[in-house]
Amino acid sequence: METYKFPFFSIIIPVYQVEKYIDKCLTSILEQKFTSYEVICVDDGSKDNSGIICDEYAGKYPFIRSYHKANEGLGFTRNFGMEKAQGEYLFFIDSDDFLPNASCLTSIHECIIQKHA
């Protein structure tokens, strides 16, 4: 596997009222075989424990960052995450979704390299 100076992917997760789902989302990312990534969780003013859960993951893993902001909606939240991103490619995942297998990022990476995207 290639080594990158910066993360290959910046995985941006807009977070709002998803305490029931965010663990599964983050776990599916942590299970990936491809590891050149950072995770940017942006809590868009959740009133449940979503932001706290993101903070806990950020405390355990140095490549996960958790941000909190006032509620402005999905577009502003994604833009906020893009401003914080350091990766070569942006990858968005909704906080109530998950990656279905541990090879997702590997497959996307291989396609990018093969197609010179």
C-alpha cells in the first residue's frame, strides 16, 4: 500500500440528531483496510448525544476530528467540513449511513489510481 504525506481521503460527516446511527457509521470507517484517511465530524447543533459521541471517537483516534457549530443545515455543514479537510480527495458520508464492507475505500482508491482521476 502506498504511503501519503497527507491523508488520501478526507471523510466528512455532517452530524445532526443521529445518536442512534453515528456509532455504526464511524465503526464502518474504522474497519476499512485502506487507512490513509482523516474523519471530520461536524455537529450541526444536535440536541441529542451525537456531538458527544463524535467527541469520544475523536478522543480515541487522532485522525478523527470533531467540530460543533450552530445549526445551519446540510450545505453549510459540509462546506465547514471541506474548510477543515487536509486530504487529497473529499469523501462524504451521511451520519446515518455506513460503508458496507472493509474494502470500500480500497476499491475507490484503486479506481482513482487506475483512471488517473
